[in-house]
Amino acid sequence: MKTFSRFLALAVLIAMVTAAAVQPASAKGKVEIFSWWAGDEAPALDALIAVFKKANPDIELVNATVAGGSGVAARAVLKTRMLGGNPPDSFQVHAGQELVGTYVVSNRMESLNDLYKSEGWNEKFPKGLLDLLTYKGNIYSVPVNIHRANVLWYVPAKLKEWGVEVPATWDDFFKTCDALKAKNVTPLALGPSWTQVHLFENVLLATLGADDYMSLWAGKLKWTDDKVKAAWTAYGKVLDCTNSDAAALGDWVPAAQMVIDGKAAFEIMGDWWAGWATAVKKLEPGKDFGWAPAPGTKGMYDMLSDSFGLPKGAANRDNAIAWLKVLGSVEGQDAFNPLKGSIPARMDADVKNAKLYNAYLQSAAVDWSKDQIVASLAHGAAAPESFSSTFPNILDAYSATRDADLASAATQALAEEAGIGK
């Protein structure tokens, strides 16, 4: 609790500094914001809320947060509310198919074209990101950040102690795996189901390369292709280098703690890992922890973006728009992202400011500007919810059988059922 109090104070301090340019509004009433930013991610949300309250002192913000990594639990609650005609005023959703394939195509979201025009956002966000937010010419959410999913995390001092180096390819990793096992060190820390999907997409990306990886989500490459089967086989070898209690871990943080404690050498996770390591564990990037592209993915940026939309029938629509304006502002993004471990979605945010953005985030911003961008499967950008909600079952079956042919056939059938490529 003391740790949260300290970082809540930091969040509020950053928000107070960055909120100066957001002009106070005269709106009143309340607004309900639905997200999964709880626990170790709460300080970043608190900073964003502080900016909103500074700009809208007479609006009561109701923070409806449902805990759980990657929003697994939150999405289930949200679906119940949306289908039941009781939507929150605005809710967190991953940019891409997680929103479009679930709520936009079913006509449950308002277009934000007018808001983008009035705020000048069409020129402030990268075109590729806007494309993910757009369906049939209409934009449906406001992105607050950019996360990277293909990152390998480690502690430099521990690698030196064990006499191993950061693996550039999966073949390098398998050699390192053997060396670490000989020292009774878990080579790769892994958590429960969604983190396993996250790991699989990194193996898939490395095996296929960026173009073929994206071709899967366009339906141009079949899951039954031999190249995809090779990814399944490689994933099986990677699983043999992970902790046996992965399914029992509560989330990604216990796996990250294994790396910090020297019980495991690496974890592949999104760069919220850096936000947790700096804001919660008080570790210094580049010294206390290091990072590299996941094996075989150098030059590729596996992206996801947290965004908020405006559901039709929102009880406090105008106040929800006030919230969206803060999300899309430089002030809001520069308050939120340093604590979240992500870079701003806006191209004109102050990401070069070393007082706000640490060494990891500045390196991520450089890679974002030059790497080939691909969409994350585990985090809603690449595939519709009808695919992503069922795919973990196939992954679990593969973990038990190690049958690449069966897994490929099952996934192709799921892709066709979900309408991928149509």
C-alpha cells in the first residue's frame, strides 16, 4: 500500500505539471470510465485521471476498473454490459479488430470523425495507427499509447554471472536454454494462458517474418502452410525451456519477478514490463534490467495500442467526449505514458524529454519510427475477438499433444469461421 501511495503521488505530480495547457471546462455531472488498469498499472491511469480532473473539475469520474492482465476479465464484463444495454460512458479497448470486429461491425459504437476533425487529430496520429481505428471511413476510438509486444527482458548482471548472452535468434536461444538448464536456471519465465498466446505470436513472427505474418491475418497465407507448421514446432521447443508452473502463475508479473530474482533468465512480454520495473520496482533501465527484440524479430515492431471509444447510448455522452479529448491531448499522453511503460500515440508528444521518458522508452520510439510494423494477436490488433477468444484452447491442446498438423488444421478452421480474409 505504501508503494502505491508513493506512485500515486508521482502520478498526480506529473499530471499537475502536464495539465497546465488543458483549459478547464464548465461541464458537470459524471462520467464512467471502464478499463483493466488496476494494480501495478494503476499509477498511469491515476495520472490520466488527474489531468482530466484538472481540466474538468466539476465532472465526477467513476473509475470502473476490472483487474486482469491484457483485459481478459474486463472484456468478459464489458461484453455483458454492452449486450445488456448498459454500456460504460467510455471503455478501454485494444486498437484494431478487438474493437472493430466486436462492437463496430455490430453497430454499437459512435463514429468519432467530428471529434478528430475538431481536435486536429488526423494530422497528429500515424496513418497506420489511424487505419487500425477506422472501419468504412469512420474512426471509432482514441489511442493513448503504443506498446511493443516483441521484447525480451533480462537482468544484465545475471546473464554475466551465468556466462550467457542475449540470444538474437531462436536457434541461439535453444543453445542458451541448454546452458541455463545445466545451471538449474529457468531459461524463459512464462505465465498463464494469455501470456502463452503472447509468446506464441513472437515465435510465429520470428518464423514467418513480418510480411507472411501479416498475410495470415489477411487470409492470404493458410495456417496449414508448412511455414506455419514450422512455427508450431519451434513453439514446442520453446515451451520446453519454460517453467513447469506457468499455468499456475496469476499473471505476467510473477514471471517478471522470477527474472528480477534470478530464478529465470528471460521473459518475453510487452513493454509494460518496463513501466512495472521502473515505477514499482524502482529499477534503472539499461543498468538493472535490459531488453532486446524477441529472438528473430529484430527490425520488426509488434504493436498494440490502448484506446477508448464512445458506445452508442452512453449515459453521459458529452462528458465522455471530454474524457476522449484529454486522452488524445499531448498533456494526457505525456502524463500517462512515462508511468505506463509505453510511448505516446501522438507524433508531437514530448518523447525526447529524458525527464519524462526513460532510456527504454526513447529506444522504443526510435524503433517505432523505423521498424516494420505488425499487429499483435494476443492484444487485439490482428484478429477479431471470435478468433482470439478461442485460440487459447488450440494452444492448450498443442501444449499437451505437440501435434503441429492438428494445431494448424484447427487454427485454419477457426480463422475461416471468424471470417479472416473475407
